[in-house]
Amino acid sequence: EKANQWNRRNSRKKTINQRQPNIDQAFLFIMTQDTISNNKSSNMTGRYLNPHRHNKERSKSFDHQNLLRNRSQSIDKASLWKGALVKELDNNVVVQMVGMDSPNHTVYARVDPNCAATAECLKSVPLGKVIEVMVDEGWRHAVKDILEKGVHVENETYPSANELLKLGSVWLVNETGYCTDHNAKARRLSESDEMDTPDWKDMTLRVHYVPERFFVAYEIDWSKYCKGLLLDGCTSAYVGGVKQHVPMSGLPDKKDGALVYENDEIGFALLNKPGGMPTNSTKTNHAEDVASMYGAALKERHGDKSTKHISIPLRAETEMNGLLLVSTKREFCSYMHEQLDAARGNDLVAENCGVAKTYKCLVCIKHPSDIDRIEKLMNRDLTHWVNVKSACPKTFTRTKPTNPKLGDWQKCVMRITSIGDEKFRAACVSSKYNDSNDYTLAHRLWDPRMEMPAEELGVSYVMQVDVQLLTTKPHQIRGQLAALGCPIVGDVAYGGGSCVMRMHHHMWQRMAVQLCHLEFNMPEWNEDKTALVPTDKKCAFHLNTAWWTEYLNDYERSV
């Protein structure tokens, strides 16, 4: 009976904890709705990140679930800062901070408008000073983790106030707007806002004091052409059947370049995107993405005359490598979207819109017989159904579920065009043969800290495949290959293990998949010069090598 009572008590506690809002909901929609939805997985319990509150105190707090259902309900702003961490500055100025222990490293900070400081002192406190106080307090928490948990923390993990503003990790929000209107927007701050002095009676800072970092963005030169264009059979660009050459002013120097092709008249560029960085800015980082880095290179090259429009018509996931189409004029972006939208109603997009994409992938092979099985699937249309509303990893099935309530199922079609290379079909990564070449290749592909990475993942071989996507669905190439029993190397979500790249004291995740061929119709301006229309001239771009090609070549020479 005592055991049953104990179980019932724990069950009630668990139910109460599951009902507690995360930090975004507890701050009553200070974030945008997208931010709230992205952080619903937070496991923090208790009111205002204090897990030691009694249940009576929790019951007296606002009904956050009702607020989620009734967005028009007004909120008392003073209650948002109950239990806030305070830091006193000069002239009786007090800085309040909420969420320092947040698992998503999001802190809300402001100058307390009710402190003993004079009105003149409150008006003179700049944004940068409040951020500095928050960063100092963040370092106190970091030191505590280092001493108690032995966690290693790099200096770049906790940027300074100025660096946070450069990265776009600080947002300015209006408390009244967010308490009365859930559609109110936050404003991302920049380096030029550091000395601004907002009205602290109604303004709050949302600071992501441990932002996502993408250091690979600094390993290449975004204003130069890639070195592969200078090597035969490595990288190529053809427009109307004519091979394009690298201009002398764009030759790479110490770093490899990102450019494959540029067309200022039509308004687009082809880049060789590295793995480990997003195509567009994230909530916590507005500087280390493809659009921002390429835009900054254009501004440095052309000055104020540079284009103000940078967009990615065909986006790629953060871990993916390869060709990336960037639009530098709105008309070209509209043109590409029209080409894709014209084929949305057809099952096979690639065969109806003139846009052809082929990916080069390195996949995991668990058993030697799988090599023959995958080879038999070559040049066949492989169909799966994906629930696009499911979380990552998304659910892929061979047949479409008959119950429509199970999710939004959409058809995915791809085609394997080739496997292996000219000399061998697959490379062994298992250590059971006591071959140092197999052992070395496995450690170069996966985390070198793993003792036997292939055995831990249940992988015996790796094989290179070329895949043509005939439809464009979320996670399509990753999910379909995993459904065939051969996940992509480095695809953690779908069973391909963790592939870590280390360089210059930093590391990032990467995936063995890259867009190696992109083809579309070259547009031209209409008579009014107001829109782009398609022509019969083809643009074709190729990448014949990937980041893992060097590893396979070394393995081949050793074997």
C-alpha cells in the first residue's frame, strides 16, 4: 500500500511538471510565435525557472495554457519579473534578468523602471551596458558548470556584448505590445545600436547569450571562385553549352573560394556551400550564414552599389554541401519560384519544371548483400510516402496510409543513377579484418574519439551513390535512403552516425551528401525589362568531388 501511495504521488508530480510552461510561455509571448513553437520541448518546470516552488504557488500563477488558447487576454507586466535575478550598477540603477538557467540560453533583461535611480540616470543606460551585465552573469554560470561538472567551455561560446550585437543575437521587444497583441514583432539589434538608450519603462531585451556558431563560414573566401574550377574534371559551369572561365580578378588566394558562377545581369550566382552552416540566418545568428556572408562580400566588393536583395530559391539543410543557387535580384527569385510552382500539381517536379538536381551521397551499408540489392534498384523510380507534419526524423513508408487522420502524407520519388566509382563499388570500414586502412577510413568519416565507430553503428561498408530527386519534399533524400536501409554517413537523425569536422580549435557537424549537379533554363528579360522569361539555353553546373573524395582516394591507394 505504501508503494502504491508513493507511485500515485510521483504520478501526480509528473503530471504537474508536464503542465508547466517553458521559458518562452512563462514570459507570455515575449518571443515570436515561431520561437515558442521551436522551444516547446523544453523540460524546465516550475514558475519562472524555479523548480522548488510549491504547488500552491504554481496554482496561483497565471493559467498559461488558457493564454495559449486565448491570445487576446491582457497580462500584468509587473508579474513577468517576479523572482528575477537583479544586478545593481552605479547611481542605483538595477538590471533585471529572467531565464539565466534556461536550457535554450535565452535571457530577458531590462533596467528596472521602479528602481531608486533618477529618471535622468534611467534614460542614460545604453543597450550595450545591459548586455554586458548579462554576459558577465552568464560567465558566472559557465564557471559554475566548469567547476562542478567539468564542462569544457571555449571563449567563443560566450561572446561579448559587442559580438552578440554583431551576430544578431539580441532582440528588442515591447512589453505592452506582447502582453496585448500576440502578433507584435521583435526587432533584431545590430552593432550600431550598442549605445542606444531605449525607454526602459516598456522595452525589454531578449538575449541569446550562447548563440549558434558556424565557424566554417570563415574558412572560405566568399568573394573568390573555388579552386575546383581551375582543375580538370573537378568543378565546371556551362551556359548554353559553353564552358565558363574564371576571371583573373576572382582567382582564389590562401583560402578556397565559394563562387562557381556569377551573372549580375540576370541576378543570380552559384556557390559551393560548405557543410556546417545554414543558408539563411537563424534566430540566434544573423551573420554566419550563406546569405549574410555572400551579401557582406558583395558589399565589400561593390560598396553601396551592391544589391540589397539576397535570397535562396533552392534551400539546403545546414549539414549539406554542394551547389547552392543564390538570387541577387527579386525578378530571378520570382522566376525560379514560378518554374517550380508550375509543376507543383505534377508528381514528378524535375521532369516538368526544367530544374534537374542530382546529389552525391556516401551511405552506410550494414551487410555486403545490401550492395547488390541497391545496385538492382538503379535507374528505377523509387517511391515512398512521407508525413510532412511529423517531427524529425520524419516518417517514410512504402505505401500511403489509408487513414487521413494519421498525418499529411505526400509522395516522394527519387532515382539512383549510379553507385560506387570507376574502380570499386564500396569501401570496408569494419575492423574485423584487422586492416588499418579500414580502421583509418572509419575514423576519418566519423568521430575519431570513437573506439570502433563502424561497429558501434552496425556498419560494414560505405558506398557512394548518385541520386536524382524527381520530387521536392522535406528530408526526402535522407528519409528515402534510410528507408532503403542505407542512411547517409553523418545523418544522426536517420541512423548515419555523427560526423564531426575539426579545424582551428572549432568543430561542426557535417553530412556526406552534396548537390553535385544543377541544371535549369537560363532566363532573359522581357521587352519591358520588368520580368524574366525562360529560354531554350541551358545552365549546367557540376561538382565532381566531395569532402569525402580525398578519404576514398587515400583508401584506394592504400588498398
